[in-house]
Amino acid sequence: MAVAIKKVLPGSLCWKKGVREGDQLISINGNPITDVLDYQFYITESKLTLVVRRDESHYLMMKIKKEQYEDIGLEFETYLMDRQRSCTNDCIFCFVDQMPLNMRESLYFKDDDARLSFLFGNYITLTNLKQSEIDRIIRMRISPINISVHTTNPELRCKMMHNRFAGEKLSYIKQLTDAGITVNCQLVMCPGINDGEELRRTLSDLGQLYPGIQSVACVPVGLTKYREGLYPLERYRKDTAREVIETVGEFADEFERVHGTRLAYASDEFYLRAELPLPESDFYEDFAQLENGVGVIANLKDDFYSLYHQLEGDDKIRRISIATGTDAAPFIEGLIDEMKKKWHNLEGRVYPIRNDFFGETITVAGLVTAQDIIAQLKDQELGDVLILPNCMLRHEQDKFLDDYTVEDVEQALQIRVKLIGTEGDALLEGILEE
């Protein structure tokens, strides 16, 4: 196995040793290098022996001394150093299967790559991992790993994921936690399928693996309007959402009494659908599941008020508008009203954007498209600047899900657009510094 080197940073340790673009990295300290996990793990040593192949018959061996975590200056064709692994499942709730036609190709790629779990916090199902790869994770002691569990009932997991190996792969979780690897879990809840008694079983099973299992997030299935021919699923209603919150709460209350931590949480979306007040920030402890929408509103308010109480008000005229998902809009409106008590000439409007693109059941800001923003704001009073949360754009921060750019929105609405982070302090600073 060899990995092609795309670039050697001038002046770096490898450059000084004569490594050049086009060479192939074979091994570090006798360990074969197959991907980014191998590479990042083995270059942490302070003494390295690299084997590099220049052509089929020309090999170079070089010794490098360095600080333990110092970079050696190599870059590769892709960040992972090989092909990204796709999902082998056909889950009944898969969001990718509910995408409309004719969107960019990358939006139809189903990622299930363990390396991205370690590097970027992605959730994986374990179904495309072999025992040798679990052994490597344990040997390297890489933590944490984020796992989409959904249920600990092997038969039900196979059914939900349409993968005959999905049930047996659950054994990997215990192997990981027994070896000291920490795990965060995600449960995509589907009404009448993995809630009720099945949810009680899952929470109990995962609780037995504490402290290896660090957190469990329960999130409602997201259903777009593009579900023709797919497994029949329902959206959580007020009563069924309350049942999930009650089930999770009963488990978490008892777990906290015994272990001092709640471990499992229902996402904010469950509380909104149940029409129940969202818990305060201390309920969520260290906010371990923010990426799954658990405690986002509480964290937003916490960050907002932490900065709010440090700042002095003024009378500067500010005319701003904010567009966001229908879930977050009422809470942001409340924060704007609070700001007006200090910044007396603040004119701020919050516009909840109805998701016509994916369907009105999709209510989060991260799935709002530029087309919906333009259509719903074209005749509205927007002030001097339109503020948008940067979660609406893809990772590169250049395009919305529908491939429109920020410049497209600015041109259509004839307004300057400002992107801000989703944290409460970023919201406050974004408004004051407009």
C-alpha cells in the first residue's frame, strides 16, 4: 500500500529530507500508511523513520527528529488520503432519499465514514466496518466516536436500516467501550417503530455501557414532501412527542440519581412539537449533543446573556432583519426585544422562513434555502442589512442547499447580507456591529 504525496511544504521537515511531490509514502516507523488515521497517529512520535517510494525501483529511507506533535509537511490528494466511504444501508428514515431531483451531486452522497467521525464529529452506523478496523481504533485509542444506534434491538435495527448486518454490528459498541473508547449515540426516532418500549430497552442497554457511553440524543425523524414510494412514516404530533420526552425523562431522572448525569436527552424539536417549555441550560450539563439539536436554544440564550450583561447600551440607529427557521424564530424575537431595552434605536425584525422547498414539516434553519428566503422576503421591510445564520450554507460557506449564493440573495432582495454564527454571542455581536 502506498499513498501519493500531492505537495511537500517548502522548508518543512520532509522537504529538507528530500521528499518531493509525486513520491509515495509507504510507512512510518515500520507501520503501513493506508489513510489519514494511520498518518496522523504515527507522525505524533518525536522520532520517525519514513520509507518513501520515488518510482517502482527507487526507495528512500529517512530519519526525522522533531517535537512530538510537530507537522512534517506532507499534503495528499484528499484529506482522507483515499476514497470516502459511503453508506451501505437503506434506512427507512434516510434524509438523502427524500431530496428533490436535480440538486448538486454531493447532496446525494450517503456518508458513513468512521474517519470523519473522529475528525469532524460525523455520526456513523458501524455497518461498513470490519473487525480489523475496530481493532485499529482500539489500538490507536481514538476517541470519541459518534454512532447512529437508533435501537439496540438487533432485529429491529436490521429492519430500520435494511441491512442484514446492522444487528450484529451492535457488538462493536461494547468492544469500544470495554476498551476505553468513549461513544456518543444518536437515536433517530420514528413514531410507533423505535419509541415506547423499544426506546426504554435501548436506553437501558446503552446505560449499562456507561461511562463508555457519554451521551444519547433522541431526535425526531425529518420528513420532507418528497417521500413518494418510501417507507410510510408519520411526523411526531404533540401527544406522541410528549410520550418520547416522558420516556427519556424517566430514564434520565433515574440515571442521574444513580450516576450523577442524565446521559440521555430529547432534542429541542421534540419540546417544540410537544408544546412544552424548553429546559434551562443547567439541564444539559456540558451540552454534549448540540450538533443533534439538543439544548441549542438554551445554549443560545446562555451565550447571548453572558455577553449582554457585559455590554453598555447606546443610542446608535440600527436597522436590521434576521431570517431563520420557524423553530428558532420566536426565541430570537425574544432576544431582540431584550436588546431594545439597552439599544434604544434598534429596529429589528425576525422573519421565520417557511420551508416550501422541502416541505413545511422541515423547520430548522440549517435546511432553509435561498429560494424560500427570496420568495418570502421580497416585499418585506428589511432595514439596512439582512442577517442569516451561517448554518444555512454548506461547509465552504459559499452556497445554500439549492446552489444559490449569498450574492444571489443580495441581488434579488437589494440588501446587504451578513452571515453570523449560530451562537448567542455571535448573534448579539452581529447585530451591534452591523
